[in-house]
Amino acid sequence: MRVFKTLASALALATISTATLAASCTNDTWNKVMERGKLVVGVKADYKPWGYRNSDGELVGMEIDMAKDVAKKMGVDVELVPVQSSNRMQFLEGGKIDLMIATMSDRADRREIVGIVGPNYYTSGTNVMSPKAVKILKWEDLRDKPVCGKQGAFYNKIVEERYGAKVIAFTGNAEAKQALRDKKCMAWVYDDSSIGSDLSSGDWPEFEMPLNSEDDNPWALAVPLAEKNCVFGRFMSGMQYHWLQSGELIELEKKHGIQPTVFLQVQQERLKDWLAE
Amino acid sequence: MKTIPGVTARASTDLPVLKPFDVAAHSPDSMMMTRWVAGLPWWSPAAILTISLIWPAIAYAQSSYSIGQATEALWRWMPFLLREGFLLNVLISIFAMLIGTLAGAALGLGQISINKWVRRFAWFATQLFRNSPWLVILFIVLLALPFEVRIFGTIMTFPDWWKAVIGLSLPVMANISEIVRGAVASVPTAQWEASESLAFSRRQTLWRIILPQCFKRMIPPWMNWYAILTMATPLCSLLGVQELITLSRQAMESENNHPELLMPFYGFALLMFFIYCYPIARATIALERRFSVKL
């Protein structure tokens, strides 16, 4: 993993230097998509209900619907490529995908690697699931305790640095939850919305979400860094603006059975057309 | 005083001597993976499946998500996992073996070349890829090769699983190279001398006399490496290749990540690899027995 990360950051660094050199817009990605007649979007296949597979193997979910909408507006076909948190930015900058809508939290260090364009389309906070018997009351209780997490999540590092927890990161959530149940860790750190739906399913009666969510962090989609201030970046800003203003994302949330977030309602209110009824 | 070699002094001679045939040196290595797999009784997969289905029922008796639901989930996903997942593992292993064998044979012959530089290069390439971790080679290949190439205006995409094929074929190549070199070296040198005395050229000797004898003894280790390679294909899941293990994880995600799913799903993957590799292992043993030297 270390080798991979070193190589990946070297690759990212190389891309940044070329991107800053080429200040003027060449619109390479946009032109390639148009020429090919196909938009390749990197989405999650392991993040229900935003991106996952149905039992026929097709990719479905809220972000998949968004990706299809983008392709429809561009008038091209869509190809969905499953990405993981650990490789999504490399795939985008390497040119394997043209656009990434993959539950990515908008972080300052990520903006240096990929072309993140606003406005943010979603948000989620960090929380933990822990056994009721452990009685965790505040984040500080996690100090020097083993905490399970998922590889590639940005808050793993935050929980380690801010609260001194010892994060054990797994490749899959099933493995992380298994470790939690096996008492290999005190808590499982993840998105609050996902933990909430697990707890409400009734399969985790011995567990609770005891803390206040932290780091409410907007999600961002991304285009290649070179496209950020060019046609593709501007177009994606427009797409997101429309999704938020028209309430289409609220509709999608409902369609996929996600608990309604205040964020989307606030955004719709904020962007309301002043002439509309 | 006059010495008598072999009696009053060490036996030595400068005349060519045909030494007795060393059976142990020509028998297959008992530590081979295929021998171990083939040594398992035939009912092992059934036992594994039973355990993987019963285990969660014992371990998670307190959970409301029943083992019946987990098995039912596996049943629903099975066709997809087989069709899209395991088939890709098999395809990757076949293509990697094909490329690895061709390149490895060339490299192995390079190792016995009469040209010093060809020999050195072949030796270096063999040792490099034989002594590197497979995962590291896979990562390097994934990052070094482009996602697509533009040839005369048409865009050719280079899918991930082809990178995995190339990444896996490199260590296989190096090991096949050693098999070829070893097989050639195992042919008694008298064969070379005899063919030289019959005025065969080096190329004729190699192709008509030495290699036909090697072929037979290379088959068991070659199949052994195929079995090892097939079992190594799940490494590709770390590169995001959509093979059996990656898809199993995604399937478990869709089933809400109940830990009860872990044993049935990974047990199923194990079973698939066993069913595929067990006949190969048995066949390897059978071939070894047929080709073994009988005294």
C-alpha cells in the first residue's frame, strides 16, 4: 500500500506540474468525450445507496442517476466504472475516467490533485458505532483505543490526530463491522447517515451512535484538474446548481430511501429563483 | 611407491565417465503446491461449504440477521459472481499463463545462450521478476501503463484486467524461464556430446534432441505454476479489477454489509478456486507418475 501511495503521489505531482504549465484551456477531456460519444464516469460500487450493484450486477444508486443525467445533458452515452476511495483520484488524473462522482468529501488537499468544482451537491458527518456496553460519551474517550474504519476515508486521519484513536482500516465495511463485533475495536468510524440506517434496520440492537457528528463535510464531484476552469468544469458547476435549485437531488434522495438531509433543503432555499412563485 | 587410483589414492580420471542415474534429482519436489492440493481428499470442498454455512449460525446466534438470509443472499448473487467474477479470474490466469509461458521459454533459452550478453540479460530479468513480490509488480504495471492509447486517431482503451494479465505474467515468465533452464540442464551432457559427434549443429541439437526430452519433464512444474497463478489472481482485487473478490465485496455491500455474509461469500470463492485447481493438481500428479523414472 505504501509503495502504491508513494507512486500515486508522484504521479499526482507530475500531473499538477503539467497542469499549472498549461494555463490556457485545451478542453482535451471535453473534446475527447464528444468525439468518442461516450462519457466515462467513476462511481462507487460499494457505497449503498449512493452507488452499489443490484443482484443482476448493474450499478445503481443516487450518484449513478446523477451520472446518467450528466451524460444525457451532454448528449452522449454513459459508461460507469466502479472506483474505490483509494484509487478514484488516480483514475481521474490518469484519464481512465472523465468525471468522478464517488462520494468524495471536499478537502483542501484533494483540490490540489483533482478539479473539484462547486457548488457541493451533498454533505455528511463523521460518527462512530460502538457497543452500548462500552459507554463512549465523548470523542476523547477514543484516545489510545483501537477504532475500525474503512480504507481511503479522510476522517481516519482526523480521528487519529485529534483524538489519538488507533485506527485499523479495512478494505470493506463488512470486515470492519465483523471486527467491531469480534471486539477487536471499541468503535467503527464512518458516515453518520450510513450508521444511522444500520441502527434503524434493527440488526444491531447491542450498538449505538453515541457521539455528536463531527466534520460535517460537503461532498464534491470532480473533473480532471486541467478542465477545472474550462468548459467541462463550468458545465459541471451548472449541473450541480440546477440539481440543487430544482430539488432533483431531494427527489433522488427520496427515490433511494435516504433520510432527507437539511443541507439539500437549505441549498434549495438559498438558490431559489426570486421571480418564481 | 606406485599408487593405485581408487585403492591407495583418491579415484580420479580425466576420461569421460557416465555416472549412475540420480533418481532423487529427477523426481518432482514434494513441496510443490499442486502436490499439496492434490493430497487433499476429494470431499474437502463439501466440508468447506458446510462449515462456511454452519459457522455463522454458531458464531452469530444473537443476531437477528439469520444464516438463512445470508445463504439466500449468496444464492441470489451466485450467477453474477460466477459469470462476471470467477470467469474473469480464469481468463486472467489463462492469458497470463500464455504470455508468461511464451516469454519465459524465450528467456529460459536465453539463459543457456552461447552469447555472453544474452545470457546475462536473461539471467538478470529472470532473477529480477522471480524475486520481487507479485503485488509490487502489479502496482508498478498498473501505474506505468496508460489507460488508453491513440493510434491513428482512434482511441484504444487498455482495460484494467489486461494490465493485471501483464503484471501477473511477469513473475510467471521468470519462473518458467527457470523451469526451461533447469530442464535443459537436467539432460545428461552425454546427449550433447553424442549429437556433436554425429555432426548436429547447436541449433539442431537443441531443437531435435534436447528440447523434446525436456518437454515431458517441464509439464508438471508448468501446471504447478498455473495452479499458483490462478490462486494469485484475487490479488487483482487490490487494483480495483472487477474479479471475484472485488465483486463479492460489492455484493456484500449491497446486502448491507452484514458480517454474517463474510463466511458464505468468501467460502464460496474458496470453493470455486478449489473446484478449478483440484483437477489440475490431480492431473499434475498423474503426469508426474507417468513420466517418472522407473528403475
